[in-house]
Amino acid sequence: MNDFLCQFPFLVLIEPYDFVGFYKKVYKLMLHFPNYPNTKNHRVTVFRGNIPIALNAYQSSIEDADSYVHNLLATLESAEVSTTSSSAKCDDSPVLAALALDVLSAQREHDCKVAFDKHLMQLEFTNFSRKGNHTLTLNRTRGELFKVCQHTIPEVAVSEAFTIQNTLHRHLQVFLDILDHLEEYYNNLATVDELCYVILPATIDTKTMYRVFKYNRKVFLKVALHPQQPSAVDISFFGPTKQVAKLRETYSKKKDDWNPECSMYTNLLRIFNIIAFPMRPAAANATVSPDNEDSCGICLSYRDADQCLPIISCDNDQCSLIFHIQCLKE
């Protein structure tokens, strides 16, 4: 919770999980996150003066509270630009008609869904064919010029690509070109999600660049991928010291044998000389631990309040206990 308040210093905690704050002395934010850091059952109200502001549909779909507020502030920033650009709202009907044709043309060309308001001040592109669960939201600044408001690509992969564009078609083309370039990166992550017992992050989205998954009962691997360099993989190990040291030694000896023609998953199997990593049990979403899975030795639950699983164990080979990170902190 302290990290949350440090990220957004204009917010004040008035009651447990209730925050109030004034953003840029213009917007009043009232936030309620009863399941922080998850946004489940959240309530958020934003006022400009005494007038409540309607939030877009994409905002409500964000499951991480930190990401939710970051996206909310980005939306308010863009709304401020749009509000001050009164000339955009005063466009004559021929300009709006031309823009409407451009939107329909883009929808047909890229086989996607588009949501927009009556003045075409905000466009939201979703459901791109064969591009996964990605979204691009554009705000119109004036005339036929647009800027990116929200997107679902890791920031390190975007760099300044969006800032130098200003038209609807160029923004869309750059967005889709980046997704094409990231195909191997997303395929590597999708393979891990499908074939491994992924422990963290509890909520996976298209911007998350790492996975923590099981190697065995007490050892876990963390792989962090670079979107623009799929073969550049950072690997960390968690578990009893002796087991982790042995795995680190194996990886250190064989990492130079990494085959860029193979997937990350295949390379890891070859390096550790195993047939497969443990897969997620059928009952892995339950609160009670599935067969052969251990509950936390402190809270005695399989999942904690943040839906995380126990991954910390001691070095004593005779100790069978494993713990949630948060339980040990508390």
C-alpha cells in the first residue's frame, strides 16, 4: 500500500482501501480497491469540478490497481488536451465525414472492432485479427490529427515510435508493425503459460514481460524476456540453496548452447535435460491446494489474499514447509 501512495503522492488514504485526491488541481479522484492490488469489486469516481466523468470500457477491464490508476491518469491527460483543443470539436461536417470514412476503411483493412464517440474525439481499436488481446486507443487533437492515449504493448518495445506519428492510419500501421515484430516474444510467453505451472504474476496481461513457474516442488524459475530480443532471456532461481546452486551451475555451463532457432521453452528443456516442466494441476485455481501441492506453513492456505502461491522454502532438507512471500513479511 505504501508503494501505491508513493507512486501517486496526490492521493490520501482516508479509510482502508479508500483513497481521495486532486490531480493537477482539476480532477477529484475517489478510489476504492477492496482487493488491492487487484481491482476486483472496485469503485472509482472522477469529477472535473462538480461534474462526474464517464470512464471508458477498457478502463474497467484492467485488473491491476497500479496499472488502473496509471491508465486513468493517462486518459485524463489526453482528455485535458482534447478539451483545450476546441478547434477539433468545431470541425465542419466534411472533416468528420472524411474521418468516418477513414475509420471504416481502417476497420475493414485490419479486421478489427472500433468504438468511437459522436465527435470522433476518441477511437478504440480492439479484436485485431490474429493479434491476440490487444487494444489501441487514439485521441483526436485537432482536425485529422491523433495521438496515442492507451495501448497494450510493453513500453520498452514502443520507445518513441508513437510520438512521431500523428495520423490515424500511421498510428495503426506502427502499432501492427510492432505486434508483428513481437510475434516470437509473445509466442514464447504463451508457450510457458500453456505448458508450465506459472505462479507469478497472479494476473497476466500483454505488458507483463516475466513469468515465475515451477521447476519442482520447491524450486522456481523466473524468466524475463526482452520484447525486441526474444533470445535475450534473464533467468533467476528461487528455492533451497543447494538445489538452486546446482541449477545455476548447469545453466551457466550450457547457456552458450542456446539455439535461437528454437523456442525459449525448448531451449530450457535442453539445458536442464528434462522432458517437461511441471504443468498446472486441474484444480490450481482453487483456494485449497491440489493433490501433491503444499499450502503455506503460516496461513495454511494455498493462495493468499493476492491470489499468490507459496514459493519460499528453507534450506533444511528435512523441512517440508513452504510459505507465501507476504506471510513471511508479516
